[in-house]
Amino acid sequence: MSKGKGKQVEPMVLLPPMSNPSAGSANPSASLSSLWGYLLPALNHIVRSPTNSTEKAPVIDISYHMGIHTATYNYFTMQVDAVSTNRERERLTPSGTDLYEHIDKYYAEVARELLLGAPEDDSSLIHYIIPCFNRYSAGAHSVNRLLNYVNRHYVKRAVDEDRGWLTLSDIFDAVAKAIQDGDTKEKITNKLKERRTEELKKWGWDEGGTSEQLAHAESCAEAASPLDRIVPLSALALRRFRTEFMELLLAPGAHNGNAPSLPKGRLARAVRELLEKQDVDVEERRRLVTELANTMRVIGVRDGHPLRKKLDKYLLTGTV
């Protein structure tokens, strides 16, 4: 992963596709540990492999890709088949919860590792964060496609069961105040949709926008959700980058006692230095601010955060 400053161009390093590891006679769908042991090499190759191609994650061989899809499908199917009655299914933890939680813990570990690799010098911090996040994000989106069956089978069902990023309890009070006697179910449903639209507008969605813009706004909202909410795997990864990486850099911490006027958070100090330093190329400064602001929005840092306000102000006015 590149840590260099400025626009220095490094030679492209493309890793060969990872081949399908031999599992012998073992069935990767037989248990969670078997399935995870089969998935983990692919996840590490896609997410953790060192490369300076931050826009594209390393790939795995097509046979390995199909093997993972099949093993994941079979694992979910075996869990459902193992439950004999509908009543027992309702009582037990939904199938897929264990795998989903493993993936969540995996991303938390990766984000913590990336934080440990951050430079101690505040002036280098933003130059580290941007390519670091781009590489992480590329890997996360690749894994999201690889394990899309988890989204379709587990995440979608959880959202349908009101366990997604925005639940009825989140919006009930506001909607309840607007409900009048005699309102039909259709009217109440429309009011719930209106409330959801209001939330998405906070993440850049405008009514009449494209489906891509809507999906982007919802992804930001999902990444901003509490850790107990079930969200697609791509948003799960972004959320963990926020909680295990970015929030720790935003949190107040120790700083030079001889400069009490400095912001207490590491990232806030780095941003202040970037904006006030005189020997930084104006275009390069704007590029870094733009990418950092986008990173913070994508991982779910809300627009009311002081640092997001500062970055947005600079992009809008060109002043600190």
C-alpha cells in the first residue's frame, strides 16, 4: 500500500489470481470452522495483500470463486435443513448469523491493523489514510460481490424483519405524530417512506436523483448505523473502518503540551496543518481535502461533525 506523498507515480503491481486451495476430501460446508477456513485465504488475498493498485483489489481464480459461492450456499442450506419445524426455526438464531459475525470481526481486525500502521507524524497522516482507505474499500467491495449470497439470504431477511440501518422504532415517534385518526395503512406506509427519504437526504440524496445516487446515500447511512444493525457486507466493512480506525483518530488524545491551542484529535491536527501550511501545492491540498471529506462521508461520519464541516467549508469557499 502506497504511503508516498504528492503525485509520485509508482509502478503498477498486479498480483496473479489466487488459485483454489486444495481441501482434499473435506467438505467446506460441514461447519462454520470448515467454511471459514476455506474463505479466509481468499479474504486475506483480496483485502490484505500488499499492493499499490489501490483502486482494484487482487482477484481469485474463477474456480475458487465458484467454490466459495457453492460452499456458502450449501452451508446456509444445511443450516435450514437441519431445523425440522417452522416453530423451531423461529426459536433459533437465524441461519447465517454466525458467518456474518465472523465477517464483522474480520473487518474490525483489519481496520485495527491499518490503524497500527499509521505514521506517528501528523503531517503524513492524511497521505496514509487516503490510499489506505481506497485499498481497503476496493477489497471490501470485492468481498461484497464474492459473498453476495450472504446479503441475499441473511441481510435482506434481517432488513425485512426490521433489523436494518433504519428501524421502525427509529422513526416511530416522528411518524406517530403525523398519523391521524382514520389514516389508512397505505397513508402510514407513505409517511414511513417519507421519513426514510428525509434520512437519506442527510447523505446527499435528492428526490429525482439517479438510482446510483440513492444507493450511495443508503450505503453511507448504513455505514453510519450502530454496530447492532444488519447491513450489507460492503457497508459492514465501511462501518468498521469508521469505528476501529477513523473514530480513534478523531478522538481527543495527547498532544504537545507546548502547543495547547492545537486540536486534540490526531486527524484534526493533521487537517489543520494541511490547510495552513504554506508550502503545499493548492491543487494537491484540494485533492487531499476532497478525498478525505469523501472518505469520512462514505464511512458514515455525519455532516454535523466539526471536522467534516471544516473540510466542506474549505471546498466551498477555499478558506479555513
